[in-house]
Amino acid sequence: MKKKIVALCLCIALAVVAIGGATLAYFTDTPTAKVNTFTVGNVDIDLTETGNGNYTVTPGVEIKKDPTVTVTTTSEDCWVFVKVEKSTDWPTAMRYTIDSKWTQLKDADDNDVANVYYRLVKKTDTTRTLPVLDGNKVTVENTIVNNAFDGKNVTLTVTAYAIQEATFENNPYRAWTTVSTAN
């Protein structure tokens, strides 16, 4: 009989453990893992112009000159700069205007940075082709004379630069000092 009592007690103990163990179940969940892929962005611009860069000057005419900066569609948000430099021989009878969508760059003391203009181009911008000169022209006054260029080297040089906007938010001058010294 003792064996039956021990067996019965053992059965009851096992039943209690089984019932107790079943009540100790935990709620669990494991969400799907998130895979993060990192790629390097880029800043990519082109500076183009029609023609071969050699112009014949005639008094009273407009010379087509269309330097254009294009920001590629894969480019990150970026500051775009143009530096437009006249040679020291540039005659006063020849004029051009920078396109109004460019802004004259100011230094840290709010003084103009000579010949440097900028624009901020965002990935979401639909306009990514940026003419440099207003009307894509240089105007020659009719006061220019035949020998005005004798012994002179008359040139207009346009150079384009671009740098990411990130790290230079709201500070085009800092962006300019970085990109212009890197090139």
C-alpha cells in the first residue's frame, strides 16, 4: 500500500509540476531583421558651352556666349559656384551680366567675393541646367574701335565648382573656401 501511496503522491506532484509549468509560458516575438545598406553619394556637375571659345568682336553686336553648369540627377544636394574672370585687357566697351538666379558670394565680413557667384541645388529641384550669363551673351558697344585689341589678350574665363551641402548648411562662404582650395 505504501508503494501505491508513494506512486499516487508522485503522480500528483507530476501533475502539479505539469500544470504549473504550463502556466509559466511566456509571450515572445521576434520581428523581421532590418537590413541597412549604405552607399556613397556624389556631387557631379558639367560646365559646357557651344562654340569653340574664339569670338570675333564687331562694334554694336551681341556675341552669343552660353557657359552653362549642369548638375546631374544623381548628384546630392550641393552648393554650385561659378567664378567669372575677365582678363586685365578686358575693354570697358564689352559688357555681360551674371544670370539673376546666381547670388554674389559674400565673405565672413559680408564683403563681395570678387567674381564668385553661387546657387544651392537640391535633389528635388527640377531645374538642374544653370546658365551663367544673363541672356547667354556679351554685348559689344558700338564705340569699340578696330585696333582695340592690338597687342592684348582679351579673355573671359568661367570655372565651375560644386560641393555637398551637408556640413555646409546655410554657409556658402565656408563651402566656397573648402571647394576652391581643394581644386
